[in-house]
Amino acid sequence: MSEIHTMIFDMIMKGRSVYDPDNRPDYTARRKQEEEMSAQSPLPEGTEFSVGELGNVPVEYISCGKNRTDRIVFYIHGGGFVSGSSRQSRNITGYVAAELGFNVISADYRLAPEHPFPAGAEDCFAVYRALLEEYPAEKIAFMGGSAGGNLVLSAALMAKDRGLPLPACIVTASPTLQYTKDLESYKKNAGTDCMITNLAQEVKAEYFQSSESNVLENPYGAPLSGDFHGFPPVLVNVSGSEVLYDDAVLLDRRLKEQGVRTVFLPRSGMMHGYIFLPVLPEAQEDLKAVQSFISECFGE
């Protein structure tokens, strides 16, 4: 484990909080603070961004002049369905453009609690549907982590159910996938996960705004309940030290059972979503595997 990982992990661990339904967070204030912090993070040299809309959803386009323009990575940010943005994701979207060689579309989907399920999933699907008017499906890759790791699968399930062609591949990192079972890693890794505490409780209260099983097990919100037959190849990344480890293991197993080619990319001792922090040498190493995976799926 690198020194910089230890430093960042310890810093985040000190500020870790527990969701309290009787003292709900001020999500508006949190988002404002996060946006102010992210404003100080420049894009990598040689990259540029532009903003617009796809499918009536705000998006950000990150490009690098050396990259081919006939292919695209559709990136969906995390943030527990209640926070995050394209602007805050520029550290990874910029890296994907500058270092991995893929231009990126990043979606600013609607956030809970103001916009509960299925608003976020519907927005991500709408962006994909619009992307299909500009790119062939075999030149589109999905990428997302945590809540974004959920949404890349949800958007693909929607596309499948609505008869649209599926993307070339899907990269999902540390995905949150189900909210009805307490898996072993939720307790085993509670002390080694710096970002996730009682996530399921917050997601049920703020995103689903329901405790009904038919809502909590809807595949567009809990993709582990989905039918993955006919899916493109899926790369599943996760840390063995995080709460969501068992979710990733179950996803990889279910995909294989349903005939989907998978690449399981675990790494022990790392924080939740580490792969999307390219300042970490461990993330840089594993992102090379992601680059190779996407390139292969693009037929290159």
C-alpha cells in the first residue's frame, strides 16, 4: 500500500460519519462545499472540456486532441445518489482522456432526495440513448464507481429491456447493488472502509424513499436483481477491504452464471473507489488493466 493511499485513507477516516435519519444531512450545503473544493483541481495538460445536454440531461465532454473521436467512454459519477458531479469527477475523467486515450462524456444526473429513484437511472439511460445517435454501440463503453457503478448497470438493463443495442463493455468499480441483505463484508470490513458506514439505510431513506421490497429489489435500483443475459463484457473492480466487497463478488458470480464474460479485478488493502483516484500508484496500475479491457472490447 502506497504512502499517499495511507495518508488519504487516514484523512477521510477521521471525517467519516454515520447516517442519522433524525438528523439528516444538509445535502445542498454538502454539494456546495464539494463543488468549491473541486474547483481547485485543474484538468490534465492537453485536455479540455465543454458542457452541454444529451437527452435533456446536463453533461460534460472531456477530450484530448490526440484521441480518436469515433469512440467514447460514458462515465457516471458516484456519491451515494445524493452528491457528486461531473466537475468533481474531472480528476478521473481527465485522466481517462489524457492517459488512457478515450474521450469522455460525464452525466450530471438528478440527485436524491430532491429527485428520488428512478430519476437518476432514467437520466443515465436518456444520455445513453442520445449517445447512440452519435456513436455506434460497439464504440461506447460504460464506466462508473459506487453509486455510479450501480447506475452503469441500471442504464444497461434499461437499454436491454427497451430493445436498444448494448454498449461494447461496462466497467463497474465498488458498486452498491442491493439493499435487502446484510452481507458478511458489511460487518467484516466495517473498520477498514473509510467511506461507507450505513449506506443501505441512507439509500433506502433518501434515494428509494421506501422500505417496500418490490421497490428495493427493482433491478433499475438494485441491479443484482437484474437479468444479465446478453450483456457485453463487464470488468468488476473492488477492494478486499471495503464493505461492498461481497456485492462485487456476487455480481461477478451472477454475471458468469448468466453467460457474461467478466474480468474480476480485486485489490486488497485499498479504500472504497480507490481506482478513481489516479493520484494513487495502485489506481494507475489497475487503470492500465481497464484501458486494455476497453480497447479489446472496442476491437482494437
